[in-house]
Amino acid sequence: MSAAAIGLAALAWLATYLVHSTVFLGGAWALCAACKRLPLRWQDRLWKLGLVGVLLAQEEPLAV
């Protein structure tokens, strides 16, 4: 694999990570902001799901 191909693959991974992290973490933020009465335990779980979901969404295309 050439250096250019590795660079393009890294750039594609980074772009995908940025999109997924925006969606997952933005969704967690929106849910926590919209549901003020949501217990802190559930807010914490939403944030953790957002963080882990980004990593899982990133690894799935690499497994294929």
C-alpha cells in the first residue's frame, strides 16, 4: 500500500469519525437538553452511549 493510499484511508476515517461523532454526541446533547427532568443517571448513560457509539460506528466498516 502506497503512502498516498494510506493517507487517503486515514483522511476518510477521520471524516467519517467527525460525522459520526457530531451525530452521536449532538444527539446525546439534544436529548439531555430537551429532557431537563431526565435523571442524571440516564443523562450519564446517554453521554457514554454517544462516546462508545462513535467508536462502534467507526469500527464496523473496517470489519467488512
